[in-house]
Amino acid sequence: MECPHLGSSVCIAPASARFPQGSPSSWCCSVCRSNKSPWVCLTCSSVHCGRYVNGHAKKHYEDAQIPLTNHKKTEKQEKVQHTVCMDCSSYSTYWLAFITCLQTEAVTQSSYRCDDFVVNDTKLGLVQKVREHLQNLENSAFTADRHRKRKLLENSSLNSKLLKVNGSTTALCATGLRNLGNTCFMNAILQSLSNIQQFCCYFKELPAVELRNGKTAGRRTYHTRSQGDNNVSLVEEFRKTLCALWQGSQTAFSPESLFYVVWKIMPNFRNGASTVVTAIFGGILQNEVNCLICGTESRKFDPFLDLSLDIPSQFRNKRTKNQENGPMCTLRDCLRSFTDLEELDETELYMCHKCKKKQKSTKKFWIQKLPKVLCLHLKRFHWTEYLRNKVDTYVEFPLRDLDMKCYLLEPENSGPESCLYDLAAVVVHHGSGVGSGHYTAYATHEGRWFHFNDSTVTLTDEETVVKAKAYILFYVDRQAKYGSDKL
């Protein structure tokens, strides 16, 4: 197996090598005993913490180097060695390569030269076999832990992970998503989408793409991909992720394969072709501009997948739901601000085709067509010339009966319930920084509300949900919700 950047070969230990026991995600560094970001060396099976903790994986590499000797005074040499490391939580595999330059006077410190995903494998597929072995260890540890907890809970009267439905007790089958490093926003969006049945059912009902290599050929698995396969499929990885989230077979699922595919093929998604995404989330806006000098009216239709709503400035000092000073901001206030008639300022002068020059004008949005799933984005991050800050205002939003009829261009053509929406999911940003913080999601599944915080999934209630400072809201059209409007 060779590094694609430096071409140097590296030895990969077989999956039968002596790995530590227990859950790989809880393994500890053999030096400092830290269990944060454990990496396992695929050459010698030793576990060390990654470079984002104490960097003992780097130290392990340096200790394994063979120093160069007998170099000439004017000679400059490079000694490059590789260690292939696997993240014990996400099973992502990295080339961990360093370079040491030997000169006549001194030896420079080791530094990173190559730090990239491993996308190829040995001829015997050893990397994939190690990954599958670690996954089996993780699942075995989870099964043993679940069995132990079940025994402990037999004598317990209170269990937040068990629910009583129609007089019988049922286990919570929700699955969390592992954080791959600043992927909490992606996780929150995925959990939200997984609870919008009109959308996720389309993917979950697609036939599986069978793996073609080795012992896994023909098996329906939801946590691996064929390494080295250039024909990666975003739809397939998205389908596998959605299927894994409610199987109840593990506490947390790694979306590493989906993340890899998005990272690999995203440039291909630049056309405006009609897809299941546009069919479910797509709506149409009418943008109406009027010249204030001659009265000429210009109309343009714009497709949208979400609506980005400003929080009106008069509400930006109201931080919490129970704060007394002034009226409370509501989602209707934000929608009204978006659709109200607006006079454009001097920096947005409109080129009037009748006046043949830029003139003062007014602008107004109408919704010409509502989507099946309405995605509303509240603009919580505010930029000025000198300042970037977060708008931490609480915005009251309904769980049911969001009526969008008054924002329609032709409301008289809509049925009595065709414009009513019920909340399906809420994404929340925690923290005060624009470039930092954390994302979680609330979503409803089969009548119950859950809180998704990366790997952790907990039951919650409506009272908790309505107190959240929403960042993105997903509303489902009531007719589509009950199956009267099919794709």
C-alpha cells in the first residue's frame, strides 16, 4: 500500500492482530490514558491520542524512526516514513506522514507533510478488514452493554430510555450520529430530515446497492463503503444513513461515508435539474419591483428551497421567552417582515427599463407556490462593517397550524387546509460566536419529540421544544403529512 502523495510503502497489520478489547470508541491512549480522539496504528495495533489532544500518535511515529547516519557535510537528505492511523470513533483512516530534514548543523523538528484520507487499500483489502473488525468490536461491546443495562433496569421504576405505549414497555430505538469534527450542523440537519417522512421514505424504500468485494458481497450493510470505488453514490450513502438512524442496533452511527461522498462529488451539484429535493422542498417566489418615478412594475419568479427570514430589529434585545420588556417576537413577525412592501435604499437602486436609468423603487415578495415541506431559516448571524454577532432573540413559533395563506399571491385558489403546516424539526445553534458554537436538533417521530445532540438521543416534550431559540424550522404541509398529496 502506497501513499498517493509521497509514494512510500507502509505495512498494514492483519485484522487478526492483537487489538485492545472493548469498544474502540472508548479505547485509551497507551501513554496518557486519555480516551478523547483515540487513534489506532494499523502497523502495530497500538492506541494513541490524535494530534488534537496530546499528539501521542505523532510521538509514536517519531519513536519508530530509524535515524540516518554517515551523511556528508554538504548533504541534505530526507527520511520519510508513514503510519496509517484509524480514528477509533469514526473509523476514518488517515495517512499520518512526517518529514525530517537532516543537514550538516542540525536536525529540524518533525512536521506534518501528508495528512489526508486513505481512499485506497492493499491488494488483500486489509484496511477494510480492520475497519470491519473494529465495527464488530464496537457492536459486540454495545450489545454486552445493552444486556447489562437491561438487567439493571429490570428492578428500576424509572427509565428515560423506555416508553410505555398502550400499556406495554418498548425500547427507545433512536440512534445518534458521531461528530466527525465540526459536523454537528450536518448531524442536526440529517436528524431533522430523517424525521420528515415525506422526504426520507423516498430514499429508504430505494433498493440497496450491494457491496461487491470479499465476504461482504450481497450483504445489506449500513456502515461500510467499498474503498477505491470511484462510482460513489450520494443517494446510496444518504439512504444507508437514514436506514441506520431508526434501526435501534447501535447507540451512535458514523456518517463518515456520507460525508466523504459529499466532499468528493459536491461540484457535480451545480445544475438546476428537478430532483426529489426540489419536489419536496421547492417553492416559487414572485419578486415584484415598482419604480417610484414612473410606476413601471417588474415581476420575476424565483424558485426557493428555503426562506431566509430577518429577525426584525425592534425585537433584537429580547433574549428569552419570559422576558418582560416589550412584545415578544413571533415567527409571523419574521414572515411579515420578509413579505412586506420595502423601499430599496440608495445602494439598491433599480434599473428601470422605461426611465432608462437606476431609480428609487419598492420591492415585495409573494409566495406563488408553497412547498410540501417548508424550510424557514432565521438569520441569527448579523454582519456590520465593524462587527459580527449573533442575534440571540427568542422567536415564538407554533408546533401546529402555521397558516401560510396570507402570504400567497393567489390565496383564493387554495383549499381550506392546503396552507396549514405542522412542525417536524427544529435546528438550534448553541453559543454566542459567529464562527463557533454547537448545533443540535429537535424532531418529532411517531408522535414523540426527541433531542438529537450528535451521539446522544434523548426523549423530550413539547414544552421544551417551544422554548428553543430556533435557527432552522422544518414545517410539513398537513395534506402531504397524511398522504393526500403524493409525489
